[in-house]
Amino acid sequence: MEILIADDHSVVRRGLRALLESHKDWRVCGEAANGIEAVEMAKKWRPDAVVMDITMSELNGVEATRQIRKISPETEVLILSMHDSEPLLQQGLQAGARGYILKDDADKNLLAAVEAISKRERYLSPKIMQAVDRGKIRLDTENEEFPGNRLSARQREIVQLLAEGKTNKEAATILNISAKTVETHRAHIMLKLGLRSVTELVHYAVRNHLVKQ
């Protein structure tokens, strides 16, 4: 099985690679440091699975998952997260992830999780499953609308970049579009969300887990 790792910390990527390649039939075909790289590598390599950090710069794990599942439907995605947050879990599954595990569980559960998603089976960390069983976390959210869903995929990308402090020109370079296009999207975003300043935009991005806190 060919596996792509996406995490913005090189130490974490090395640890994940060591765990995954301890399985004799698995090979890590690439390592991405952000969501944009993950999408590009998935498009090039068409891996069987992606182990995806949910909070990365330039393009977060939810958006990267959504794009990868669109360009490579046969690729399964396992999201890694520090948080057992219901909104993050729901958004990750809505984006097309097959599994969601906590980083604290990775050393014990990563191999089982990747094995499960490779068989098209859902896998959730034991701690999350306990919360589901107790009714503290819901999974039946396929048709539920989240605040971030009011924006298009491109608009969510721009929100993240602007919230990370990128200028219109810098965001345009990263997304390979014109600065004028970014400016137009920015105006539509502010209008659609009823925001009046970049500060409010940053707060929106943090609340909706589009950027790291």
C-alpha cells in the first residue's frame, strides 16, 4: 500500500513514517508539509491512503481532504487531530475522510486505523467512539450545514491565507490567481459573512478551525 503523509512538523512526519513502514507491505510515497503540497502530491502519486494532519498552514486538512477526494476518489484519508472536537470530526467526515484519530492515540492505533480505511471501513479513536456511545458526539451530520460551508472552496482557502496574515498579493501567488481575483473574493467573503474588518475575519477563521489558534 502506498501512503502519503501530510503534517507541518518534520519530527511528526518522521515518526509517522517509521510507524507506517514498520508494516512490511506498506510504503510512504511522499511527505507534505502543508495542505497545498498534500493535494499536489496526491494528484501526482494517487496514493492508496493519506494520513492527514487537520491543522496545517496555507490549506488545512479538511479542505485538503475535500480536494483530494475529488481528484482521486480511490484515495482514502485518515485525519490526525489533537482535538476530540465534534465540529472538527463532523467537518472531516463530511469532507470525505474515512477515519479520524487523535495524535495521542497514533502510536497505538495508527496501523489499525490505516488498515481499516484501506478496507473502506470507518475508524475513529477509541476516545471518540466512547463519546459517540455516550451521546456526547454525533456522527449523523451528513446534511448538516456548518458555518464554513457557506463559502466556496476557493473562498475558504482565501479566508485561511488572509487570517494567517498573507497579503492579497501573497495569497494570489500561493493560489496561482491574480491579486485582483483575491480582492474580489475578499469583498464577497466579507459581505457574505457580515464581517467588517480583518480582525473579525481572523476571529471567524479561528472559530471555524480554518487556522491554528
